[in-house]
Amino acid sequence: MQPTRSFPSRRGILRGAAALTAVPYALLPDAQAAAGPQAVDYPGAAWHPASRANYTPSNRPRAHPLHYVVIHVAQTTYSGTLSVFRNRRTKVSAHYVVRSSDGKVAQCVRESDIAWHAGNWDYNTRSIGIEHEGWVDRPRYFTDAMYERSARLTAAICARYDIPRNRAHIIGHHEVPGSDHTDPGRHWDWKRYLRLVNSY
Ligand SMILES: [Zn+2]
């Protein structure tokens, strides 16, 4: 992902979140997406819904079988990424965002829906997208906690949809045909990541 605008301050985001809790749940635009007995697909993920304007509702895997997990680096912070996905003008989203400091996982789009992350409609329809807080040229953001919790998430996705745990199916954004993005970049340790994914 490459954000194209500046974002509200952390303070502004928190104020916005506090205001939201005062609104009756059923009146929220994303209430339908958030409703139901299971708001997240991955236990332990925090639900931070993307704007309804930033993804395509679907009923995967019935409508489209899932073949790929696409790994991204966000080129911004965790909260900045959530803010980009919440903004209906950005036209971008991913299913999950992983925080650098502790590997905390946010879910922004249901796995049954098609997130707009790969820059390729065919790959969007057949993949789950995972964003990671950080920048491709700042490897210090790629912490042990982030690798481990992201790999655990990818392992769960592969198990759920029978996706082989190899580099042909767990791919970088730069490997999506037609992509002009470089993420996750040369500092992303694929050997380590795949070893972790296969250990869970
Ligand atoms: Zn990307």
C-alpha cells in the first residue's frame, strides 16, 4: 500500500473512535459487516473495519476459491494504515494489519469479502492481504513479534482454505503480475517467514 494523503493525528483518531461509541450500533454504516456472532475471522484480532467504499462484498470461498496470501509492507504506521482503510476516498484496504512493536493483529475486511490490496483484480479475488506496519527500507520495523504473529495468522489462513504453505502461494505484493509496488522489499526475511508459517 502507498498512502497518498496525510492522516488525522492520533488524538483525532481517538476522539473519533470515542464519538463512534455513542452512536447506536445499528445506525453505523459498517454495522452489518461488524454484526453477527463472529466479528473477526481470526481469534484475537481486533476489528477495525475498512470503509465500505474500499472493498467488494463477496461470499468467498464459494464465489472465488482462495489461492494466495499476499504480504505487504504499509509504508506507514499501524494506526496510519487503519486510518487509510477507514477513509472512503482512498479506495484501498487489506484484510489484516500487523503491528510492529508487539505483532498485534487488526482485521479490517472479512475474509469472505474482496479487499483492494493487490492492484490486480484477479489476485484480489483469490487472496487474503496482510499489511505490516513499517517501511521497506527500515528493517528495524520487522520485529520478532511481527514475524511470529504474522506467520501464525498466515498459517491459520492456509489451513482454513487449504493454501499450500510455500512461496508459490505466500507471495509478496511485488510478485503480483502487473504490480509496480516493491513491498515487502529486500529486507523481508522470506526464509524465516516460511519456516515460521510451517512451524505452526
Ligand atoms: Zn503492498
